[in-house]
Amino acid sequence: MLFWSPLLVPRWGVPSASSPLMVYRDPDLAITAICRLVWPRYSLCLAALTALTTTLSLATTCAVGDHAGTVPPGNRQQRTYSAYWAWDARCAVPPQLIALMDLHTRPLEAEMLADAADGRLDRHTLLSAALIASGIVDATALQRQEAVFRAALQRLHQRLADSHCLQQKAQAVFQFMHQELLFGGYALQTTDLGETLRSGKYNCLTATIVYNCLANEVGVPTCAVHAPGHVLSRIFLPDATLDVETTCPRWFQLSARPAEQAEQVTQTVGIAPNINNGTLREASDVELVAMLYYNRGCDLLAGSHFAEAAAANLKSLRLAPHNATAKGNLLATINNWAIELARQRQFAEAAHLLRLGMDIEPSFHTFMANYVHLHQQWTSQLCQQGRTDEALGLLQQQAAAFPQEPFFARAAAELQGRQRWPAMHTQPQPAQLSSSPLPAALKVPTSASDPNIPPPQEQ
């Protein structure tokens, strides 16, 4: 049995960290137990898995078939945007995955990402960058969405003609947004900003982007602030700051009644607004764009679109290199993609992906656990096909590459011994590795251990 990574966490706007999304293929594996890897002598099995409340059953899709081979070398017919950047050492990525990211980057998106390379948007507004990150690839479609926003902005300017107090303007912008643009109500899955402008549905991320775009255009200075799993707006008043829950249409009306405010937020997004200023961190426009890519990566992985999910997570990680959870979801994508390839008996390609994952995060032991079992399946198939010498060479090659992993040397010696007695089975036996537990999740740095790394984000 190969192990699907449990690293996928909820999107921006999902209620809380107490109900994590766990990624497994078989819903029957969603049981309450401890996570422990048990390797009997003749089979590899998972005794139990960590408790979870939501299970995604990931089905095979045509996208896997499209990308079943080795990671693509990249699209040489268009200029790649990765050339604009020197990758930060904390998010070092193998060249093959950078090429994959380039392959899934259209020219309009490449221009925006190149603009964001220095952490600022100089040639793009937050609105245009967010629309592109949401999936718009055509300049005409982008102009159409921007025209919708500009028309709304003209109506807002008219409404604000008699407003002079900054806080009154901030409240008027908020009320206008919910009446004119966010009329469709809160919808957790609405990650696409273009869909928000079309349907009026929103989540905390898209609502915050819309509010900040409107407010900054009319002279109300704002930025985004976020905590794990949630994002909202911060208004800069002359003598204070004011944090605004953009998902709560009655936020300003209930400002004098905080208990009702909290109840309203809880009813809307499913969480109590118990965030205080000490836990909130300001986010730049580029980081908001990175959150959109992060959400897209979650959606694509849930649909088993592995190559596209990896590309989206790479873009998120490139825009926000300190985002530990974006890196975790990238590892989950690579791991689950490799497992799908192994299920299709494409062992060489699956092994290549796991090696790429180990290059990114050597301490993520799930990669090695799957790498070992993958080679057990691979060599067993070779032996069954009468290609024992090829199986032996493969095991010896891996034993030299990973001397710390006893399975390869042990299986190679066993297979070599069995070759001397043709009457016996020539299939290598699994190694005894009961002392190697499978981690429930990647242990990543937190703000407690490194002040430069924000807490893991649960979108």
C-alpha cells in the first residue's frame, strides 16, 4: 500500500484547523486511530491513520494520463517567467519542476508574475493580478472584468460625494460593496475573483481583495491581514487602525454590539472571530495573489489534476517563499501524483517524482516510505516478467544511492541468493521495517521557532 499524503489543509476561508482535510484515495481508511507504519515480512500495510473529519476520494483523471511521463522539459516556444527570478534558498525547487511551472504559465500570467518578482506590483493593480491568478488568460477577458469594476467604482464615487470623514467613507465603501458587488452571499468555494464579480458570491479572500481595491481607489488606505485560515481588511485611520470582517455584511452596523458582531461572523463563515491584533499579520498585495494560487492548488489536487496543482502551488510558493503550508501542499501534490503513476504501473516516472520531492524536502519521510514500496512493486513485476537481472540491477543501484535504507541491500542480496536456486521463487521479499513510523504530517517551522516564517495557513 502506498501512502497518500495528509498534508492538504483547508483553503483560505475554511472554518478552522480543528477539521483538517486529509487526502486519501480510499474513504474506508478514514478511521480514528494512530498513524503507524507496519511492515510485515511479506506485505506492506497501514495499520491505522490519524483521525480526520473530511476525506477526499481522489479519482483518476485524464490529466494524469496527459502527464504520466517524466516531468515535462518546459515550453520553449514562449518566454518562461522563472528566468526573471532567482529562487530563494528556502524554497529551492528542482529545474524539472520549474519547467513544469513554466509549461503551465500563459503569457498574460507570465507578465504579471514577472512584475511581482520583487514582492511588489508595479505594472499591475491588485485587481488585475488577482483576476489573472484566478485563471484569466486572455487580455480581452481581463479588460471586460476590469470594466465591470470601473463601472462600479464610478457609482461609488457618486455615492461618496458628500462623505468627508475617513471612517464614514470606509463604512460607505463597505456597504456599497455588499449591495452592488457581493450580493450573492458567502460561498466557501468561491476562490475565483472573476466568479465573484460575475455572481456576487465571495469568501474571505475574494471579499477582502474587492474591498481593498475599492477602498484604496477612493482614498481609504487599507491592507490585508491574516491569521491561519482567515483573511480580512485593515483600515488605516488618522489615529488608529480598524480591522474589518469583509464577509460580514452588517459589520459596521454592529460595531457597538461586539457580541452580535461575533455571532454574525460565526453564522456567515462558521468560526468565531476570536482573532486579536497580536495574531494577525499584515499581507502585501503579492501575498494575496499567492493565496489565490494556494486555493487553486487545493482545488486542482482535490480533482486529481496533479501537474496543474503542482504548478499552482509552485507559483504560490514563489510569491510567498515563507509560506510553510504552501510548501506542504506542494509536497502532498508530488507524493499523491507519484502514487497515481505507480498505480498505473508507471514506476520509473513515479520514482522520478519522489526523488524530486526528496530534493525539495529530505526530511519528509513519507517520500522514502513510498519510494521503498514502489521499488518492491517494481522489482516484483520485473521478476514475474522473467527480468530478474534487471530487477537485481535496479535494487543494487538504489542500495548504492540510499545506503541508509536497509531494504534495497537486503532485497538485492536475497534476490541474488535466490538466483542460485532457480527452483525457488525469484521475487524479492519486503524488508522488515516495522521500526520506521510514517509521520502524520510534515513538521514545518512555525513562527515560534522562526520569526520570519508565519504560522501554517489553512486556506
